[in-house]
Amino acid sequence: MTATTAPAPQAARPAPSPTAKKLSGKTLKEKETRWDKRAAWFLAFVTTVIVVGLWALSAYKLDAPPLGRGAQGDTVVGYALGILTLVLYGVVAAYSMRHRKRVQKRAMTRTWMEVHLAFGLVAGLAAVLHSGPRLLSAAPLHGAFLVAWLLLIATGFFGKIIGVVVPRRLTRIEDEALLAEDVTEKQAAMRKQIEELLQANPDLAEYANTTVPKAIKNPQAYGKRRMKRPDVIEEVWTQTNGPTAVAADKQDTAKRLVTCLVEERFLEQMQGYHWMLRAWVPVHVALTTLCFPWLIVHIVTVFLL
């Protein structure tokens, strides 16, 4: 009687990692969001066509002389464009509400940002076509509101450009990710270290204050070459003829000075980028706060006064 060999047990498949599920879901959500962004800009384009079409209908058909005075804010189309501008303002303002309620699941914040930007631009166009360029001279109060409205949209658009361009340039020169406060602290530490080194070695003052700064290029030049910070320091050290221009017993100190000066130059540009990322926000928020009550005043004065 032959013995039957039991089949070897198959190795159990490892359970899928919950992290992998989350990453997969996140990837799918980002892919879906890209289509949401395109849909936002497409709807904004359709709305733009409607706005321009209504204005053209008023300017060249319904209200053209001698039937009227052309496209004006007090015509039927003018009122329609005004109401549409008000609706678009509500759509744009919805981004602030969505940004504060992070638990809300209706679209991702980045998608709302695209809606905020796209329809903000359309709202600016609708406001201009609703009132016309003559508003500033004919009704200074309403004209000033139009200027504030356009500045609001311009700062938002400018902020979007900064938010796309600056982080890429900042990442290119960062040795490590730092907040604006961290950059300030490191700048102070670098400056203190440079001053201490120069106090102990006054004969290196000209080298540190004149020769080295001239040799340090714009940090973006090094960033485009994808150079690490040690490589930048070595290049500056070589360009300043450190091995021959500095006495042998001072070379270690001079090399430390070059390191601090290079780091300080990079931190200076990083601080500038952080300032650009933040500077436009208070202006945009202030104009937003100003335009909301001004919009109410505009509507009240038009219909009741």
C-alpha cells in the first residue's frame, strides 16, 4: 500500500495594506478632480459666451441707436447681467465657505479653487459689461465699486499665478522644507555666525564682504542645475580662489564663511518667496470684505434711490 503524500499547504496571501487602499482611492480621487477642474473651466467658458452674447445683443440689436443708448446698466440686458454678476459672486464666495468646512465632502478644495478662479474672472467681465466704462465718470460711487471689484479679481488671479510659480521655484532651491518663521530664525543664526567669525578673524573681512558675495550667483541658477548645497559651496570656494587666496591656517575658517554666506543668500531668496506667497492674501481678503457691503449699497441705491 503506497503512502499518499499530503499536498503542501499554500502560503496565505498577505492581506492588502489599508494604506495601499487609501493611496489607491486618493489617486482615483485626484484623477476625478482633474476632470472636475476641466468641467469648471468649461462651464466658465460657456458662461462667458452667454455674457458676451447678451451684451452684444443689447449693444447691436435691442438697445442700439436710435432705439436706445447702447448697452447700459439700466436696460433689460443690463439688469440681467447685473443679476448674473450677483449669482457669480455667490459662486465665487462659496469657496470661502468650503475652505472653512473641511469635513464637507462635496468636491475637493482644489476643485473649488478652480471654480473660484474661473467664475471670478467671468464675474469681472460680467460686471464691466453690465455697467460699461462710462460708470466711473457718470456715477463715481458705483464706478469706485467697479474698480474695487476688478482689483479683487485681479489680486485673486495674481495669487493663483504666484501659487503655481513660486512653490516650484522655492522647492528648486530648498535644502530642506522650511516655514517662513524657520527661514527667519536661520537667517539670524547665519548672520550671527558670520559676525562672530569676522570678529575673530578681521583679516578675512574683505574676502567675506566683497569677494565671496560677488561669486555667489542667483540661487535659481544653481537650482536649475540641480546642485546640492555642498556643491554650490565648493563652486564658490573654487571661484574665489580660496585654496590660494587664503592663508593655509585660515582656510577652514574661510570655508565656514563661504558656507554661511551661501546659506544666507539662499535663505534671503527663500524668505522673498515666502513673502510673495503671503503678501497678496491680506489685500484680497480686505477687498472681499469691502466689496460685499458695497455690493448691497450698490443694489439699494440703484433700485431705491
